[in-house]
Amino acid sequence: MKRLALILLFTLFAMSGYAQTIKLNAPDVEFKFKRCIASGGSAYVDLVMTNWSGKEFSGLLTQQEMMASYDNYYTAVYDDEGNMYRHDSLSFSFAGESSNSFYAPCEIPIKVRIYIRNLDEYASEIKLLKMAFRGMPSAEPYGAALLEIRDIPITRQ
């Protein structure tokens, strides 16, 4: 019995080290982390986005929000080696289409993939993934929203 309790406790402790924190200030849209795979000098992060707003919408991923008082609304990735990846180091696809714009039907999961080029060979975790959006429902003004995901483990192949 002690052995089973120790195994269960160890398993729970090990799993807690890989829990991601996901924050988004658009309550009608949900993101789920799926995986982060690195090979050579690049990696990708897979997410699934679901629109629960009750209506379809078109959105846009932006590199930097230019509106006053939204300075922290930008798109970037930070790894555990102290590197930041932006602009030329990142690209995106929504539902398999390489683009910064996307269409979100109601209650249908959409695959979102973030490509990271020139990833540090020693990085084992993405400490913060930030994505700035426009056109999100329930986000003001004009759908400005910020997604933040923390503590993403990198699986190397």
C-alpha cells in the first residue's frame, strides 16, 4: 500500500511540472496546448482554438498592437535560456493555412501552429508564448486580445 501511495504521489508530482498556464482576455475563445516539438534548429508549438461565442468571426494575429495603453500586446516567444523570438523568427498557420489571419467557425476546433526558427539548442522549455490578436469576440476595443501560455515543455526529436 505504501508503495502504491509513493508511486501515485511521484506521478502527480512529475505531472505537475508540465502544467501550462493559459490566459486569454477574450472569454468566448478557448486555447488548448497540444505539443511542442523541436528538431535541429527549429520547433513548432501546436494549439487548438475553439470559438464559443455563438457567432463566426475573422481574426488577425498581430506582431505589435499600436493602440495607446496596449504596449504589452505583442507576439513573442521566450525560452528558458533567456532568448526572445519575434518577427523573422516566428511564423504561424491556422487550420493548415500559413497566414496571420484566420476564420473561426462556432464550436469547431481550429489547429494553430507556431513555428520557431533558430531555437537555442539548449532550450528545454518555452517560458512564455505571447500572441496578440485583433477581431476576437468579447474583447475591447475592436477585438484586441492577448494570449499568454507559460511553461511549455520542448520535446526534442
